[in-house]
Amino acid sequence: MAVQLSNTSAIPDVAEAAHDLTHKSAIPSIAEPRLEDGTPLPPPNGGYGWVCTACVFIVYANTLGINASYGNFLAHYLETQAHPGAKPLDYAFVGAISLSFCYLCSPAAAYSIRYLGLRTALLIGVCFQTLGLITASFATQTWQLYLSQGVCFAIGMGFLFTGTIGIIPQWFTTRRSLASGLAAAGSGFGGMVYSFAVGAMIRSLGLDWALRILGIVSCAMNAVCALLLRDRGAYITKDAPTVRQVIRRPAVYPLLGFACFSLLAYTVNMFSLAHYARFVGLSSPQSNLMAALFNAAQVVGRPSVGLFSDKMGRLNLAAALTFIAGFLALAMWISTDFLASLTAYSVLAGLVAGTFWATIAPITAEVVGLKMMPATLTLMWLSIVLPSTFAQPLATLIVHKTSNYIGAQIPTGCAYIAAAACLMLVRGKKVQYMKRGQDISADNIGGQPSRPQEPEIGLLRAMWVNARV
């Protein structure tokens, strides 16, 4: 007897589209009942999904969280010159490579997931990340550090990130934002824990054993999660739009600007905070505390942004919080040079610095629709490679040449504000389509208005119209 469900088309959401990009497995990981027409059953909205949520939280903590603690390594490298002949710019590029290669290897990770299966792809990521951290502990030259803590670690992180980003949406409907927000907090939690742990291990055990312990611990945690995570299976949309179709959408360009400016500012903010604390005369434990507080605040900030955006409007909240991040960098970070004020800045900035990661998926869905989501995400990951690669090296070079951090702080604040401006342009385009009685998403544009049209308004005026978008 076939299962009958009403309104199953109302279930899909933004992250399911992201799942289509990264989880087009040839063979579903779980054989589950389907409708007569072959359509998968809707998500159970819980159940084993909470186990998957916990696993994704742990994976993020042991990938993105470890990467977030690189600021502690950077401060140690710059202070001790751990590798003879290495320049400050060399160490900055190691952290930049770990981000850029993570995004660059996403297509390869998606290909592996499709043809080798989710679990195999995740275990490949575990092996690469462990190998990168362990071999970094034996590095004596800069190029060895590039390949180990840079490229190898990034490949592992990329496979694990790509493999887990679309799992949670398959298990939830009405609790999807809550579950996704809780999982996203894993990177902040891991960054907080590892910021303390890395500093303590370097001081007590040395740099080499700090890297080895990170490799062993993250290997054990990620391997267990890779075995427990389950993909409910998905279908491939044969007529999925291509990147060429995406770039024809004018609203996509300010969205890409939002991504690029946000990552440029976030990368400098995250990696520079620990070194800035040492720069203004704080001790090593105090500098580790600043990085930990920054990441701890994201544990609260990211889930909160995800939850409140549904009530206040995703574009509204994201633009406001991104602007606040820029304002804090310009008004507070520049004038902060003692423990109490830097502590306050670390907490406040951490609450809003991760706005991009908490909102980019639903915002992208509002701009291009679910059908264009996979191609748009592909374009977006590629667009943020350059900012994530060169942001921190350029900031480090400016500080080294000028012996002053203001040359890095002002561009960071301006980049956040530019990202907010780009998002306001997207907001204006969406309001314009709303006034026409249409939806800006690619699924609906070109069709008939869904309600009577209102008089056309200009883009600049539409940016400031009171609307919940």
C-alpha cells in the first residue's frame, strides 16, 4: 500500500538545495520508503537527525574550530621565528591557504561523495587533515609548512565541510533552523576550546607535540562522526541551472560582493586578534584568551542569528549585524590597547562576525531560488578563494611594514560596511520585485504577478523601504 502524503512539495527548503550540490550520491546511504512516484518521504523532523546534528557540531569543532585557532599558531610563529628564514608573510599565507584550498577542493569533494559515497569521502577528509597536522609537527622549512598545515590540512577540512554541510536539512522540517544553528555553533565552540588548548600545549609541551595532539584528537573525533553520520539519500535534478545562467541574474553580483567583503574582513578579524593582543603588550595567555572569547561569542551569535532572522527578515538582520561588525572594528578595535577594552571588543565582535556563515544559505535561496542554489553556491565558494587567500597576508604585511595595526583595522571595518552595502542592494532588488507582485527568486521571476502590482520605485529608495525581507 503506497504512502499518501499531502503537500509534500512544501517541505523543501534552502539547505536541501545545498544538499543537491554536495550529496548527489549514486547510491543512497539509507534505503527508505518512497511515494509511488519515487519521491522521497519528507524528513522525520528529528529522530536520528539529532545524532547527525551532534556529529556535525563535533566535525565543525574539529575542522573549522582548529582552523580558527590558527591565530595562536600565527602569534607563536611571529614571536619565535620557529622556522629559520621564514618571514611574517610566509606564516600568514599558511593560514590563508588553509581557507582557500578548503573552498577550492569542494568540487573534488562533491565528486567523491557522488561516486564513492558519503562515508568514504568523509574518511578521506579525516586522513588528509590528520596527515596535515602530524606532518606539520616535523616541518623545518617554510615550504613544508605550506604543504602540511596549509594544503594537506585544507583538503581534509574541505572534504569534511563539503560532506556535512547538507546532512542536517534532510532530517528536519520545522526544526531545521534550530538544528542548523546548533551545528554551526560547533566552529565557534571548537575555536574557543582549541584557542585555550593550543596556547597551553605550546607553552607546556612545545609546538611539535601541540600539532601532533591536535591531529590525534581530531582524527578520533572526526572518524567516529564519519561512521555515525547518515545521508537519507537524494535525487539529482536533471535540468539544474548552470553557472552561466546564474551570472545572468543582476542580483547575484551584489550577493557575491557580500560574500567577498565579509570573508575578507572576517579572515583578518579572526586570525589577527591573538597577535594584536601581543602587539599591544598583553601576555601570551591573555592573547589566547582574546581569541577564545571571540570564538566563544560565536557559539551564541551564530545560532541566535539563524533563529532571529526568520522573525526579523534575513536580509534585514544580516545587513544590520554586518554593519555593526564594521562599526565595532572602526570605533572600538582601533582604540583598544588594554585588556578590559580588548576583552569587550572580542566578545562583541564575536557575536556578529560570523553573520555571513549563519545567513548565506537562506539569503542565497531568497535571491536565486532553490533550483539555482547549487550553481550559485559553486560560484560563491570560488569567489571567496581570493579574499580568503590574500586578506591575512596583506594585513600582516601592512603591520610588518608600518609597525602599526591601524592599516589593517581600517580596511577590516570598511570591508564589513561594504558587505552590508552590497546586501542592501540585494534588499532593494527584492523589494522592487515585491512591489511588482513577484518574487526575486529564480523559480518565480518571469511568471505572472502573484498580487496586484504597486507603482515602480527606484533601487535606492527600495533599499530603505520598511519591509520584512
